[in-house]
Amino acid sequence: MAQIETAYHAFIRACESWPDRPFLADISRARSGVTGEVTFAAARRRVDEWIERFEQAGYGGGHRVGVLLGNDPDHFVINLALNAIGASIVPLSLDATSHELAYVIDHSEAALIVHGDAWTAHVTETLSRLTSPPPTMLKGDVSCPAAGKARNDARPNALTEASLLYTSGTTGRPKGCILTNAYYLRLGRAYVEAGGAATIRAGEERILNPLPVSHQNAGIFSFMCAVLSGSCILLTDRFHASTWWQQVAHSRATIIHYLGVMPAILLKLPKCPEERSHGVRFGIGAGVEPSLHQPFEQRFGFPLIELWGMTEVGCGFIASDEPRQVGSRAVGTVKTSDPDQFEVRLVDDGGNDVAVGETGELLVRKPGADPSKDMFAGYLKDPAATAAAWQGGWFHTGDAFRQDAAGTLFFVERRKNIIRRSGENIAAAEVETVLLDHARVARTAVIAVKDEIRDEEVFACIVVKDGSADAALAEELFDWCKERLAYYKAPGWIVFLDDIPVTSTQKVQKSTIFASGEEPRHHPNAIDLRALKKRDASSRSER
């Protein structure tokens, strides 16, 4: 094969280089010692079977196929088959409601839905909401229903759409990110070429990513790393904390992926023999709490490599070079000598560059004539949103960072989670970290609420571990924060809730904590602590 332009081309090259190496393994039961593996050669035969099914039914270029299988090896088999014929996969989330799925299927104009038997009723309910539903098939069917429109027979290349991923919007409907083969290949190369503490050994790695394959991380990032490096993808239905280390050890994982609260949960578990008798070389992910980063590495015996990325951008930076600045929220260093690296700006609310060490929104672009090279190709059917994201020729990430004199980037917070109070910028994540260190706090989400005097105020939603909470505990938590943070960062409001909604990747869904139009300050259990916010114990005033 002369040139690798598509994910399928890369897969064929891997099959030629490592035919007998394992490529896919369903390890959902690996915690009991049971594994199932599919070699690259065997996977190629399965991909060929799906190619034949699709082509005989008339599918190809210009078609999108929705796939609802969850973390099933056949998700990747079908993805590669669609890629080979120039069609695009629309990964569908198992966590999505029928309303949400109906929107994605309709908006993407999916020509076919492939699903598992367990989801037949859900798919039926979903399609009942559509006036022109596409045909469906079970993954075990031997043939596909005929395509409803003609395919185009253009040869797939680097700029062919490979997938359409829907981002979780905080307002309005999710946006469909158009991702090309060039995006797939660059994302995989970013992982394979990270180096340092995250060096990939060709033909040897076993990558355990418990995150949903309907997301970029497991669906493309670790998938394409495995394709390009001859590694094995270890698939499990989801993260099971109580049996995690048994699963890691029995599956012989050499790399694990993590997000959000996973490290914190694992540190709270009682010790077990498998937590040190595994073969993990490193973990890679984002969001480990800084105070837990070093304790995790010391207890479990391997480094956690922090990175930053997003669906639109791909993988932006990986903090794998030494020294890694453990516990600092460092996500990597801008390398101006690397033609694949991003150019970076950090700007204030007025679009002006901030000084070294100051916090600003991260803007990125690729050097050269095409600033969006290898990034997403736009939001489907939303040119206005695409143009807004690329205002001024830079992609606006919506994430707040600071950068030191050496070029290292330190993640601060999603910009929308920056609370602006009396001219002070407060990172919600900083307050959340302090609250989570309190023995009574199980989960928290800090948001901004309107304040008639100070613009915005810090509002903390808290789930306690023992289920009992009152005003006395609220004041105790306030004092806890004030002892550890500047007085203005302590919560001006606290509300105790029974639960806080999270996504399948354990990210708190702040936009769904309260109903649309609901004023958090008017919640019947909201406790007003603003009178306690003073500069010091002797002062009764504040600005």
C-alpha cells in the first residue's frame, strides 16, 4: 500500500505487519479470568464480511450509519468496514434517551441503524418519533436492508468524512462534529508519538479504556493508537471500581485510560493484591485532582499522564515529557519546532493576549496556510456556529489556561465555569477540589449564580456521604473553604442535594442540576452564607 490516507488503510497496514497479534479483546468478564481475543488477521476477515454486506445493500460514499452497540468489539469492526467503503459512522450513546437519539438520527440523516439485540425496544421507541425513520438491522444479521439513496463511488481519501460525533452542548441541541480520516490519523499519531513517560512499544501494548466508544477518547484516540502501533484494545462495558484492579491484572493491561473522578474513587478503596501485581506502564487521561496525583502514583506504582483535547481539536497536548510537574494541572508544553503542534494564544474577555502566568481562554490553530488542518471539518448544518468557533482565524476552545515562561500549559477550568465576583475570577474546580477534601462530601458541583451587588456569587451543590445535612454543616463547609482559599472563593450559597447528575464518563452535568429557568438561589434547601464572607475576622465590610 503506497500511502495511508484513511483509517482503513492504516488497519490493513497493521494486519500485514502484525497479523497474529491480538487487536480486540472483550474483557467484560476479565475480573474472573475470562478473556476473548481477536487477532488483526481475524478482525480483517470480519471487516471484509461487513464490507460485503454493506456494498451488496448499496451503501457507500455519502451515507452515514448509526451504530448502537456500546463497548462491543464489533463497533470497531463496523467502523473500519464503513471507512473502507467511504461511509461515515455515527456512534450512538447507550445512555441517550429516545428523544436524544431521535434528534441525532434525524439531524445526521443516518441511512441505516445497526444495533445490538438488547437495544431493539429502545431503537423501536426512538424511530417511532421520526416521520421518516431509516431502516435498522441487528449486528448478527447476515444481510443489510437496501439503502434508500444511491451511494457515490468516489475513492475515500484523507478528507473523506470518517465519523460524525455529537458534542454534549451546555445549551441547546448537541452539535455534530464532522471528523475526517486526516483527523483520525493525526489523533492516533499524537498518541503513538507522545514519547517520554507515554512511550508506545509497537506490537506490545494492551490498552484498557473503560470510557464509552461513542466518545472521541475511546472511539478514536485509543482505537487509532492501537491501529497504528499494533496494540490490543481491551474493551469493557464501563468502569467498575470494586473490581477494577482484578480486571486490570487479569486482562494484562499495559496502559489504562482515566477521566474525572476515577483516581479519587480508586484511592478510597481498600487495598488489594492486584493493585500492585498488574503490568500497567502508565495511565493517560485528564482531570486527576492535583492533590491526589502523587498519592495515586505512589500507591499504585505507575504515572498518570495528563493531557488536553476536545472533539473539535483532537488531542492538543500530552504532558508525558519529564519533569511532568505532577499535581500542577500541567497538560504539556507548546513546541514551536513541531509542524504538527498547535500555535497557541491565551486571551482575556476582550480578545487581548494575557501576560505570562495569567489566566486566559485558550485559542489554537495549526501553522501554515490551513489553520484547521487535521481538526474537525465543521459543525454539520451549522455554519454560523462553525464561524463563531473560528472567529479571527483561531479556534476558541472555551477552556481557561495559564502558561509559564517555558511554554507549559496549565489547565484552569472550562471558561464557562469561571465565576466572576466583584472583579475576581474564581475557578469552580478550585472550590470543588477543596470541598471534596472534606470527609463529609461525596460529590460537589460549583456554579455561578447572579448576585445583585457583586455580579456573580459562588453556589455549591453538595451530596453528603451519610445523607444528613443541615445549616450547621453548611457553615462548617464554608469555614473549611475559607481556611484554604481566599475569602471571596468560599461558597456564598450551599444547597444539599440527594444526587448530582453525571455523564457516562463521570463528568458532572452542571447544566442539568436545575430545571431550565429555575433559580438555584430559590431552591427550598438553599442556604445563604454571604453574610459570612468577610476579608478577616475583625472586619464587617467587604467590597
